[in-house]
Amino acid sequence: RRGNRRMTASEAPLAGVRVDRRVMPHCSPVLVSYGAGTNSTAMLVEMVKRGEKVDAITFADTGGERAETYAYVSMFSEWLQAHGFPAIQTVKKGGREETLEENCLRMKMLPSVVYGFKSCSLKYKAEPQEKFANNWQPARDAWARGDKVVKCLGFDADEPHRAKFDEDNKYRWRYPLLEFDMGRAECVETIKAAGLPLPGKSACFFCPNTKPHEILRLPRDLQDRAVVMERNAELTKMVGLGRLWKWEDLLRADRAQLDLFKCNSEMPCECFDGA
């Protein structure tokens, strides 16, 4: 039920807060999946504020995030450590250096979302984090004694339908933002109250779910790399990264429109300059 939160950001400011983990009793290891977006950032800020126990935080890197996302992950990791939490650990698919972008170019395809699948998220987001957990000693110890790992995901109170899992043979799934009754607005509030900038959207710069206005705001070099991927792909039913339309066509039309407003600075005019 919304509107009955335990605590708001203004009620529990973070200034000077540090977590004394020595007083916390031993329990199941807690693993947080950090997506570098608003929800997962707010989730960790609130967990710091409430003095909760977190043993590891992972960020799955596809190699295609925007530069500002990587910068935010680094900054936020330092903030978490300053408040007694572990650093954010970056994990990658199979430990290999091939990024999702490079994989698409090599395979002459586009991200799986174009074709109606989610295998790119599974391979480059879920699998690297699962591999980390399988080799993480606290998890191995917990499983050996018949315990489970508590895995935290940042689904907020405005999207409870996404919290589909409670428990499996390895994990107890936890959704702190649902417990705290925090929707999107409350997530934004708690990040600002902590003195942190908002992280913005976290996604590959070539994500097919990118909206047209977001495509047009991408740096020119990223737009061009997306077009190279699109041109390189061997397609049948799909047309481009927009599924039934090409990003290249959108960008060409936008650039052509901008060209209409370019003027020759040497063109004489009859305006009186006041001299």
C-alpha cells in the first residue's frame, strides 16, 4: 500500500552516517544487483541509511554503456565505501573482453531485443552476475551449510508486477524498494537528499528500446557506431535498430533538417550596424 512509508529521505539525512557492521549478527550473505539507474541507486542509498547489511554489489557491464554511466558507477562506489558498504564490483560476460557491440558486429546481427528476445540481457547481465555468485566464497559457504543467498533487486513500488520471484534453490529474492514503499518519486527524493546527482538512464547506447529523442541526444560518435552496427547486420524481416525503421534514417533526416538552418557568415546583408 502506497503512502505509508517507514521513513522519508528528509526524516533520515545521511550526513555523517556510517554503518558499524561489527554489531550486526551473522546471517545469510546479501548480494545486490546494481543497474546504475535511479531505482537501484535509491535502493542502496536507503539500505545505507537504514543500517542494513550488504556483502557484495555487482554491476554487469555490457561494454556499451554511456560514458556518464561508467563515471557514475565509479563515483557511487566511492560514496558507498565512505558509508561502510562494499565497493561496486564490475562483472563481464565470461570474463571475456568481447563486448555486446563487438559480438553483434562479429555475428552480423543486432541486439536480440530487435528480434523480440531478451538473450542479450541474459548473456551480458544475468549470466555474469550468476558466475560471480557461483565463485563468491560467502555464497559457496552458505550453500554448503544449506543456507541461501539473499539477492536484492531494485523494483520500485510503482512496478510490483516485476517482483516475480520469492525463492529458488540458491536465492531468497528481496525487493527493498517494495518493502520501503518507495515509488519513482521517492527514489529521486532519497538520492537528492543524500547529496548525490541523479544517475540518469542506464542502457546500451545502441539499445533498440531507445526513444527517438534519446537517439538524437546521443554524442555523434555513438550515433555513428550504432549506424555501423545497423549497416553491418544481415537482416530479413527487421529493418534496423528501430525494428521496422532504421536509426540511420532518423539521424539523416535530423541532420538534413539542421543543415537547412546553416547560413553563410560571409553573406552580405543590409542591416545597419550602428556605425
